[in-house]
Amino acid sequence: MAETKAARVYVTRELPSTALDLLAEAVTIRVWPGELPPPPEVLLAEAADVDALLTLLTDRIDAAIMSAAPRLRVISNMAVGYDNIDVEEASRRGILVTNTPGILIKTTADFAFALLLAAARRVVEADRYTRQGRWKTWEPQTLLGQDVHDATLGVVGLGGVGLEVAKRGRGFGMRVLYCDGIRKLEEERRYGLVYVELEQLLAESDFISLHVPLTSETHHLVGERELSLMKPTAVLINTARGPVVDQRALWRFLEERRIAAAAIDVSEEEPIAPDDPLLGLDNIIITPHIASASVATRLSMAKMAVDNLLTALRGQVPPQCVNREAVRRWRRALPR
Ligand code: DGY
């Protein structure tokens, strides 16, 4: 399985051309040309003869796909999250799974903070107001928002993105609380962050920003109980994964103004259903999973995904391998 033109790779979407060209120089590629993800039956058929898949977070890679792909040795996901892949199943079969961590941290944090500011100061609503011809004069009481400076920011999950959001909060003069499975004493000292339990964070924060991966433990981490602990003026930001928040409960709390506002870049179902009741509310901003969508970052992600894939096809374990437990089985399948 050396890196040769003989190795076949299926890429599930058009990528920035610089990255795709790098891949095409090294291996034989087929690329799904559609704007939407390849339908499952296409993916099943295309997987049949490939050594590697280059996937996006919208592609569900499960046991059925892996069974249909006897030669498959690496799944390179162009995302830091990999909850779209059955990693346990891949490990059982000696298939390496890789992701693209690190490079999207600051871009994602910028966007989370953009959502925070936009929700606090009702930027999207104000834009609609202007376009609807409702701006008649300067009004003392119209579109009043909340101050960000001096407010309390609660960061749930102090990984790379969480820490960058916390730093941005400190830059805006916010008090920053965080909760995490692991207490980060060095970051606390360096950036002036305060470690608290989730309940305290929810009760004391004016803005709550979520930065946890989606796992069975974080599914509906924010539900009815957690929302009821928040201040009525609280603003919830989710740039992590949709199912981390119970969306029905969120709708109820926003509709009844039991929390002030939310801004979400991710949704339990993606894309959000056109009849989702959240779309009928003024006090939520909903963007289409674009937190990492800067030109530079998307190119870096694509290049890293290509690099991971080629590294594995050359018989080396990519640094961004997320299932090291698969390596022994994967090595056994390499040609000697
Ligand atoms: C990821 O990489 O997991 C992000 O959600 C993409 O923006």
C-alpha cells in the first residue's frame, strides 16, 4: 500500500484546488462533484475499491460503509470533530481515522466571539430592522442590547477553542469562568480565568459559550435543567455540535424569554429543518456551521486532511491519528 498512483482515494466533496492537486499528484482520485454530500448508496458503491476516504463531517461513515470497502485503510476527516465516523468500528478493522486539529482554533474562536457580540448587541435583528424600512429616527429605547465589557463569560470546555474564546473575553474586559473535566491551573494563572463547576458557571454567566466535543456524555449537556439555572438575561452560544444542546428545550426557554438570546452555528439536525420553530424566533441567530470558514483555515484543513491521508498510505502513522489503538491491526495489513 505504498503511496503510488495505484492507490485509490474517494473524496466526498470538491476541496480547495491546491489541496486536491497535491492529492491527485500522488494517488488516483475520484471526487464527488455534488454540492450536497454523496447519498449513502453512492458512498457505498464508491468505497468498494478504495484504499482511503477523504471525508467531511456531513458524511456518515459506519460499519456498512467499512464492510463495503475491503481495501480501506484510512479515513481522513477534514474536521476536528469526528463524531460522523464510527471510530470503534474502524479500530476493530484496523482502519486509521485522522482529523484536522489545531489549525481551526483561532478562526472558530473568532466566530464564536462574533456570535457573542452579535447576539449581545442584536446586530442581525438591527440589520433586518433597517432593511424593513423601520429606521425612522434615533430612538432612546429601540434595539437595546447588553454590554459585553465587564460582563461574565462562562466557557464550557477549556480546550483549544475554549481557551481562545476565554482570551478574547479577557480582551474585552470580561470576567471569565470556565469548567472542564481537567482543571487548567497554568491557564488560570496566565489569563486570569476562574474554575467553577458547570452549575455555578450557568448561574453566574451573562454569556455561555460551549466548546466540548460531541460524545455520549455531552449529548444534551445543556437541557431543561441547565437552561433553568441560567439568568433570564443570559445568552447561549453554541459553535461546538448541535446535539450538545437540547434544541426543543432551548426553543421553549427563548420563546418564553426565560433566557435572553442564543446564537448557534450548529444544530441538532443539519441543515436545520425549514419548519424548525427556532427559525420563527427573533432572539436567536442561526448560522450554517461556518465557524471555521475562513479562506486560509479551510485551505489549511484540506491540506492537513490530504497530508494525513498520504502519510498513512506511505505506511506511517499520521500525527493526527485519533485511533492509535488501531495501529497494530493496521500495520498487520500493510504489504511486507
Ligand atoms: C470541525 O472541524 O469539527 C468543525 O466543526 C468544522 O467547522
